Amino acid sequence: MPTRNAEATWNGNLKEGSGSLKLGSGAFEGKYSFGTRFESAPGTNPEELIGAAHAACYSMALAAGLGKAGFNPQRVHTTAAVQLEKVGEGFKITKITLRTEAKVPGIDAKTFQEHAEKTKSGCPVSQALSATNIQLEAKLV
């Protein structure tokens, strides 16, 4: 399996400084700053990138699991809400809420929920983030 890479550079102090990041594939480059992370300034932040990675991994893993079980998902759409909070003297990602909707012909709601829950703990990004409270809202459409 390939190793995936990314890089980031930070210039200056925390409040006035700024950073840039780039995915090794070249698919994305972005700027980040104190304002993009802790306020509402335009740009990206680590939590948003973690959310994108988690949503993408979960969607693929759920589609794979459903396929292995004999179902053919037409669409799996997942969002990830990543909460960063002040904890003590620092900050911590305290919760990630995955919200997924899937169109899967021929599956009943109970079976779908079982696959969705199994995927929550089984997808590689969920495993990497297992120290964080991960919640799931799964809906069959």
C-alpha cells in the first residue's frame, strides 16, 4: 500500500502568523491562520481537513461493506462535524459527528443501521481517531 504525504509550514507567532499546507498529490493547497482555526476567517484549518478525510473514508468503507454483504449502494453521502474546544490550558478535538445518508436498493433499515455502526468503528480514519468521541447519524434514503 502506498504512503500518503502532506506538508505544512507555519510562519510567525500564533496570533499574527500564517501557514500553508499542501497535499502530496497536489490535489489541494490552502492557507490557514489563527483566524481560520479559531474564528471565521476565510481559509482552511486542521479540523476541517480531518473532517473531510473522515467523511471520505467512512463513505468508501460503508459502500465497501454493503457491497461485500451483497448490496449495491447507489450513493453514500457523509458529512463530518469536528468540534474543537478549549480543554484546560490547550485545545482538544472533543467530538466528531458523522452524518450519512445512503441510497441502497433492497436493504431494510435495521440491516443498514448495523452496517453503518460497524463501519463507524471499522473505517481506517475512525480507527486512527478512536481516542475521540465519534457519533453517527445514519439515514437510509
